[in-house]
Amino acid sequence: MIPHAPWFEEARFGMFVHWGLYALPARHEWVMNREETTVEEYSKYFRRFDPDLYDPSEWARAARNAGMKYVVLTTKHHDGFCLWDSALTDYKATNTPAGRDLIAPYVEALRAEGLKVGFYHSLIDWHHPDFTIDGVHPQRNAADVESLNAGRDMDRYREYLHGQVRELLSNYGTIDYLFFDFSYAGPGHDEEFWGGKGRKDWDSHALLAMVRELQPGIVVNDRLDIPGDFVTPEQYQPAGPMMLDGEPVTWEACQTLNGSWGYDRDNLNYKSVDLLIRMLVDGVSKGGNLLLNVGPTGRGSMDPRALASLEGIGEWMALHSRAIYGAGASQFTSPPDARYTQRGDRLYVHLFAWPFEYVHLPDLAGKVEYAQLLNDASEAFLKEVDPGQQAMNMTPGGQPPGTLTIKLPVQRPDVAVPVLELFLKPSASDSEALHG
């Protein structure tokens, strides 16, 4: 648990929004890097950025209706384009046909819906003239890369980076969340692949100290190449609760709807609503959050495919959110085709596969007072085994002693993931859920 921000693990579910100039080519947010585009070539999108359908109130409502509790928007991505009226650059939304600061209305819209306000900010910048060309820069393969790098000064860029973060955290009131990108702390990350830049380039300790001074209650991720408040597995689900020195670590998986963060018109690899819900449940069962990304179009509207996904998740969350909010990993071990989340004396059994008539739960015999399906609060019957049967291993289905068997209806509930709500006996719930 983050002591200064308990809301974070209570929330469990947030929206990531990648939006900027890359929405116009609509070929992935790394289009400038992938196509090795120069700043001059990329400027055509700057001249055409006119999000006339941008309505952050609609974004905020979509997030709230999906059951999300916070939203995180890219203030500046790797291409260096700024969505706010920064005093430190001309490469900003106010100088495009948009003609206005796009961050201020976003912040207001989130607050109006009761959502926590999050910013994403890229540490790297492919537009800034002092950012040295490295292994992930669009001009990394240019024939004249040495001359292009001549005169670039990371000291000047670092001052710019710190200045922009100061602007963002000084001009918009309370900011609850900050996602830095691009360096990673800890083992398992290839520094050469990530361009060879890290904590010294960003002066990460000083940058984080400034963030804490300006916004004492903010949560900050782990991508300054120094530890933050939580760790950020990207595009994968951890195998279990994340641990450090034997203690649970606060974590949040960031995931996409289709493999792209920015709007990618021709990408059809959309995950099903059922899969997205299982990913959310899987994360909470291991003590983590899910930050699920959408990439609005160049006109500023949500892709209808993304909206359909959010609406589907929202339908499930409307009936099952108490198995998510404030819940975490359980001290009990679930069957392979299910996940447990637990909050106090309530254990939630998320059934990824619907069994025929009975579900068998190891080591829960005698520990549950009452069981019901969460979607409609209809009772599910506990099958108790008398001592004589248990001695002869005659539990239902031949299950081992200590197994709790619950009788289910043959007809599967018409929800993406059915959930059983088990009310534990006091002796079984003395140990709290293992929050990550």
C-alpha cells in the first residue's frame, strides 16, 4: 500500500490515453521512429492537428461508466509535441489549428466526474534540438548522424525537461498520478536497447524530489531509472503477486486494446471484452492494478471500437465492482480455471470456466458461512461432507479432504465472467487479503 495515496490500490482500474500528432498518420504512436521520419517531415502533422471533436467530458464519462477511477493522458510523448501551452517551446497545441491548451479542459472534465487526474510525460524527445541522437531516435541510422549530434547538449535538454514537469505540476491544481517514460529501474532491462540514457541524463533524483515538493500526494511510477511508488509491467500479466525482498510490491500493468497505444486505424487485433475483464481480474487477484489504454482519433474522438470495449467492461463492472475495488490477492489458492480476489471477510471466486453443477475449492471446507452469485445475489449451496465420508475420501467428485464444494446452476449466468461471493467465517478471515 502506498501510505500517502491509499486511493491507488482501492481504485484498481484506470484509463490510459495516448493522444498527440501521431493520431494523424494513424500508424502507431512510434510512427516517427519506425519510419525514421525527420523533424521537418513530421511537421506536416503539426500543421494539420485540428481536433475539432475533442471533448474530454466524453472521455471522462466513458472512463467512469467503464468502472475506471483514474485517467492518465500523454502530456508529451516521444515526438516532443506538447498538449499544453508550455512557455518553454513553440512545439505545442496552441500553435496548431487546435489553437488552445488541451490539458486544462481534460483536468476539469476528470474532476467533474470524480476521477483522479493523471499525467504521462516522456523523458525522451525526438524534436528537441539538444536531445542527443541515440539507439531509439528516428535519425539513428542517418548517414550524417555524427554531424547531427554535434552541438547537442543534454544539460540544456535536462533543464528543459525539468522545467516542463514543473509547469505541469504547478499550473493545474492537484495532480494525483505521474507516469514517466522511458527509463526502467531494476534488472532485466537492456540499457543499450533503450538508448543508453538513464538516471544521470534525467537527473532523476532531483526530478523526483521536485515532483514530491510540488505535489506531495502524487503517485509516481518506476521509469526514472530509480524506484518509484509502483512498478509498471507493460503488455504482460505477472505470473503472481510481485515481490521485493519477500514483501508485496505495488504494481500496475499497462495494457492496450489492440497492441498499439496511439490510434492505429488498420490494427484489427482487438481483445474481446471477456479477455479484458479476465486481465483485470487476473491483475487484482495478484495484488495489481490495470491501466487500460485507448487512442483517440486525430479529431479527438474515441474510436467506436474502443468505446464498445469500455461499454462491455462497464456492464460487467456495474454488477461485480465490489470484487475489484479495494480487493487484492487472497491467502487461499484458487483452482486453475478461476481467480480469487479478497476484501476482508469476502472472498470472490471469478470463474473463467463454468463447471457442470459443482465447483470444488481446495482448503475452504468449514471456512465459508454463505455463498451467492454476485451478479444477482442468488444463493449457491454449500455441500458439506460428514466426517465418515471424509475419512473414506468420499467428497463430491472424489476431491481431497478440506475441499469445499459449491453447487451451481446448470445455466451459466449471462455475464462475461461469473463471480461467486463467499462470506468467510471469522476464523477464516482473520488474515487479511494480500494486497500488492
